[in-house]
Amino acid sequence: MAEYTRRNESPAPFFVFKGHRNEGFALDWSPNVSASGHLASGDCEGRIHHWIPRVSDWVVQRTPYTGHTGSVEDIQWSYTEPTVFLSVSADHSIRVWDVRSPPSSGSMLTVPEAHPADVNVAAWNRQVPVHLLTGGDDGSLRVWDLRQIHRRYGSGAGDQSLIPAYTHVYDFHKKPITSVEWNSNDPGVFVATSEDDQVTLWDTTLEQAEIPEDCTTDSATVNLPVQLLFIHSGQTEVKEAHWHSQIPGLLFTTSLDGYNVFRTCNI
């Protein structure tokens, strides 16, 4: 980029795909070594395209993966399954796809109404691949287990209806969630950012019974979830947070007014 700037030139893109008919916000590279270079892109019409690398460019499937009835807000490839990725949408749903199946076959797993509003972001758990994390426009954070992502309910023995079943839900944030990410060193810990200008750290393994009875609280903290480890404030319009890949507990956040790098004492 420095060379282009010095020459006052604009860099030309290495590859261009014009198959999307509308703008899009969802884009993710596969982190799996056996699927290196694979890319998935989603647009505001609910379409997802799979990019397959070649020696010097990509082959993009012309037939998109369809099923979402709203904008695709986020895409995340699985860390352990090289052919699997998930998508979340403004249609309130989560969908899990397998690129070994043709786009016409649809998603292999669908969670309708995963949130009561747009689902903005999602993350796979690197250490526990069956665990997913989502954040919505409603401000809630939800943890899902793929092994029990649907549960049956009903008043009678013949009622076999299914409802989405999350394992944890946290309603601390009151504005839309903008970013979530699991800690790669501790499978129960994650970070979230919100339009309420707060960055929060959570530990899903903590339960109320684990808090000592003689632990004193005041009126300002008594109603906080026990899983809430830390609140980082002071930034405006926080958009993303990421854990450092080599320094345990170190976080990097981006916002309208700059970057923050910090590490808490309890991670």
C-alpha cells in the first residue's frame, strides 16, 4: 500500500465477483487448513455464494445458497468441519450449511426465531465445536449446543412440535450486539460488544450457587449476572472485539473514537 500511495495509484483488485445483486455485510474465510482459501459471502437479499480457490483465482458457485428471507448479517466457517459454515440473518434465524450438498438442497440445520429480532453476529467455539454464540438486535446473547439445538414440547403425547433451545441467554445489554468472540484459551469465556458502548466479558461456566454467601454486594451490582466478569466502557460506537491469538486474555476493540487494547485481571 505504501508503494501505491507513493505513486498516487489505486491498487487493482486481484479478483472480482459480480454475482451478488445487492450490497452485503457477511464475509468469512475458512480457518480450516484443508479448506484454505475457501470464502463465503452473503448479501442483503439473503443469498450466499461459496468461493472455491484455484491456482490464480477463485471459482464462485453461480447458484447461491438460499433460504434466508432477510439480509445475511454474518457468516462463520466451522473450525473443525472444512465443509460447514453457519449464517445468521435479519429474518431472526440461524442456518448451518454443508458445501458438499448442492445449494438447492437447502441448509442442513435451521433455527427459526433464534432471537426475537435480527441476529447480527455469531461465533463458533474453537475448543467445543458444538457450541455456538449469537448476538441480536434485541441486545441478548445466546449460547447454543448443536446436539440439543431443538427441543420438543407440547401438552399431549402426540404433540411433537419443536422450539429453539439455547443453553444460556444473557439480557444485560439493552441495545444491539455488534460483535462476539469466544476466548480460544478458555472454552467458557467470550467477549461481546454492543451499541450501548460497552464491552462485556462472560464466563458461561459460572452459576449462582458458586458465589460465596459472605460475598458482599451493593445495590449497583446485586442484579448483575454472575457470569458477567467485566465491563469495559469509555468508547463510542464499539464495533468489534478480538482476542489476541498469542497473549492469553489480551483484547483489542475498535470504535468510532479509536482503538483500545487491554487485559483484565480475572481472565
